[in-house]
Amino acid sequence: MPVLYHSAGRRRVVPDHSEKAYKAAGWQIRSPEQSDAGAATRPDETALKAGWVDFAVSEGMGRSEAEALTKAELKERFGA
């Protein structure tokens, strides 16, 4: 059964046999059910940085990595 992976806002469905390679590359495993249930709405352009950090984390980025970026960098990566 395919598994849905997230990393820095990217999503892929991959075969189970690829799981080890994706984990080694820093991707987080989420089932489609988890992904749909935890889907966050992109913050408003005027939202505080904390909102963008939470959104980046919901898209699969590590919290420490997201917090290290500026609000502008988060908006560039996850914005419109």
C-alpha cells in the first residue's frame, strides 16, 4: 500500500518498499487519513511568524527548521 510522505511542504505517494529511503532523506510518514485530518489552512499574508511556523510544521517541516527561518522565508517557501 502506498504511503504519503511530507517534507518541506512536498507530498508524494510512494510504494512501501521505498519507505526506508524516504525516511533516510528526512521525510515524515503520514497516512492519507492523517494528512487530510491535519491539513492546515495557509496563513493570511499578515499572520504572525508563529502562524507560518505552525503551517510549515503541518506541511512536514521540522519545528526547529521552521523556527530558524524568517517569516519572509517561510512565506516564500509555503506562500502563494
